[in-house]
Amino acid sequence: MTKPILWSSTFTSGTLAHMAAAEAGVDLDIRFISLRKGEHKTPEFLAINPKGQVPALQIGPGRVITEGPAVLTYIARMNPDAGLMPADPYAEARTIEWMAWVSLQFGTVFQPIFMPGRFTSDPSAEASVTARGRERAAETFTFADAALARGEVPTRDDGGVTLAELYFFFLGMGARFLKMDLSVYPALTAHHARMGARPRIAAALTREQEHG
């Protein structure tokens, strides 16, 4: 293996790792698998990540990192000069805090919307599970918008980007995927527009869109 392999799937949590690598200028061998086709459950992929999830960062024989915050932290450390992870201990801790929080929202708030059958054994209850999930998603976006407005999310003064900002951008992507009106969250809307205009992020998203 000549360079680390990032196992991902388009427009999933693996997209965060893809964008982080792009912003860090880290050269990874990015390999997309299809979750819809169940490629994450094949023996070949389970041999890499027994959890059957993306992202997974394969850095050498028998050395694989899984779980989004861990993968992104490693990518940031591959090129610390890119500044994705702040050097200041407090800012670093706050960055990890927000990465963990956003990850939790996708696991507990958004999954009921996309996969209500995982949260009830009664098919007739799935609509109410989805509806409640959308209510909780709105609460999440309101909280995120307020955090951005108060300046609680670690940023940089040199025009760069932090991992925390990438995670908040991914929240905005979630809102648009759910066809929720992002404009009612002005700070989140402005943040989403600024991040989406970054050339390396735009290029990563274009690559995923072209891959399908």
C-alpha cells in the first residue's frame, strides 16, 4: 500500500473525511463503496472494518482507524500545518466536543428519519417516528445556529477551516437533504454558504456527485 486508503460512500459521514483530506492537502487513495448495494457488509470490507461502517482509514497492514471523529483527527494530524485541528488545548477540546455532538445528532436524531424501522417494530408507527425525528432535527439546527451566532464553534483568523466547522457544514447538508428551510437559521445558512464556496470542499463534493 503506497498511501493510506480512505474507505467511504458518497454523501455519508465518510464525506466529512473526504472534505477533511481535501482541506488538509492529504493525498489519500479514496475508494467508494455502495451502502445501498450492501457492499459494507461483504466479507472483503468486513475484513477491513468489522463494524461494517464508513469511514474507515486504512493506514497500513492491520492498522485501520474507524469512527468519523477519530478518522478526521488522524487526517488533521497528517498535516498539522493545515490547521484543521487547533494547536491550543482548549480550542482542540472544543473542536472535539462539537465533532462528537454533531456525530451524536446524526446517530440519534437523523437515523429515525431515514430508517424509522430501526426504532419501532410496528410498521404503523414508522410515520410518527419520522415526524418526531424531523421535530428533533429542527431543534438540533436551532441549537447549532445559536452556537454559531455566539461564536462558540472554533474558527480560524487566517481564512482556513477547522474540523468543527466541517461538521457544522455537514449539518447544513443534512438540512438540505431533508428539504428543510435552512434560511430560518441565519448563522447556519451563512456558514453553509461560506464553506460550500471553498474550492477544495466544492471539488470533493463534485467528485462524489460524479461518482454517484
